[in-house]
Amino acid sequence: MRFKVSSFLSYEVFATTTFIFNIQVAQSASQVIISESLAITPEIKYEEFVLQNSTTRFIKMVVAQGTNFTLSYEAEVDVLYEIIAPEHLPQSVSIIDLENETLPYISPSRYCESDKLLDFAHELFGHLPNEFTKVKAINEWVFKTIAYKAGTSDSNRSACDVLNLKEGVCKDFAHLAIALCRALDIPARYFTGYAYALNPPDFHACFEAYVGGKWLFFDPTKLSIANGLVKIANGKDTSEVAVASFFGEVNCNYMKVDCNPVSTDFLPFDKEKNTAVSYG
């Protein structure tokens, strides 16, 4: 399925500031970029970079005090996903047999303190028969337990904070679900992307769990559609793949994000259907 995505960000800079942005879509075997463009107005020198053993693309730049600037990104992307009947998923993969690049996603991280939730996770979900059932139950439990409240979160809120406060935004839902999966020794990773029909329009955070040798997509907010996403990045949590990080004094005074299918025959999946989706 082909999508057109775009993002437009506007900033006021009150003191000379270093920015790091992560808004460009991922290029992978399951996601092919047909075309893309990035424009900064007024023109500001920037550098694009990737981290070691990663394909996530970042841009960094220094913006002088007193500058007002906009950043505009557009891309057309072919997204290939696999639909899997849960009953056809292979048996669970033991930790010793996990691929080396998957191993970091079973450990606690800055915003996903799975080590503090071991007893809690096992009490609620440890009795369930298999990993897919456990992740599905975690996704549903977070959706029913945590209230989605725009504007209630900040950069310090972790999974344990969300559990105590019982409210948050999409990144908070993802962090809590990831932490609960890892507490059950199920690898889980943070997923950021552009999402079709998201209300209100914004960048979206979800998660993927490694079940039966495949990374499967889940959204505990249930705001997105499983076949309507374009991936930006994966990470242990938002600390690794934040959409925008800045070191200085700034204000983001406008943001607009869009994601729309190019094909007119696009049919959104039923959000309640028991279907597993892998973005590779």
C-alpha cells in the first residue's frame, strides 16, 4: 500500500539552540521510499546522520538566537506488511535462540522499567497460555486502564509513572505496554510513525512485540489502524527516537502532520479483529 506523508513544524528560537529531528520515514525491505523532500525556511545548514547498527535517520542543526524557522517534510512510501492469523504463529523463541539484535529489547530502559513490574506483570498475565495471548491481553489492559489525555504528559514520565497516574498520551501507553512485555521476557520495542486517520493528527507512538520469530504491531491507544502506518523509527523507548529534541530555549508554535493512502481502494482493518500484523 502506498501512502503520502507530510509534517510541518514551526519554531521560535529564544537562545542559540541545537536541534535533533527524527521525522524522516524509515527505508527498509518492507518500506520503500518512492520520493521525499525536506525543506528548512529560512535555509539553515543541517547534517543527516544514522547511529551505528541502525537505519534510523536523524538531522541535526544549530539555530541562532532570534530565528523563527519552519521545517517541512514530505514523502511517498510503499509499505509492505504481513497479515498473520494468530493460530499460525510459530512457537515462542527461547531467549538463548533470539537474534543478537533482538536481545536489547528484553532489558529495562529509561522509560520502560520492566524490572520494577515483574511481580505485577506475572500476576496479571503470567498464567496466559502463550506469548501472543499475553501481549494481546497487555495491549487490551493498557487501553482499558489508562485514560488518554492530550497534553497531560512530559518528558520525565515513565511506565511506572503512567501506571500510578492512570493517564497519558500515546508514548506513555506504549512505554507501559513495552515494560509489561519485557517483564514477561517478551522482547518489545517502541515504534514511531505517521498514522492514517489519527485524531487529532500528530506523530504516533505504538509498539512491536517479538512473538514467534516476528515483530508484531500493537497500539494500546487503539487510535491508529494496523494497516495504516508508515514507520519512522524503532527504539528501546522514546529516549532513542524522539521526533524532536532540542538543547536551548525554544517554542514550537505550530505543527501539522498528515498520512493518507494514495490508492482509492484502501480498506482499513477492523480494529477489534484478532489479526496479527508485522511491518518486518
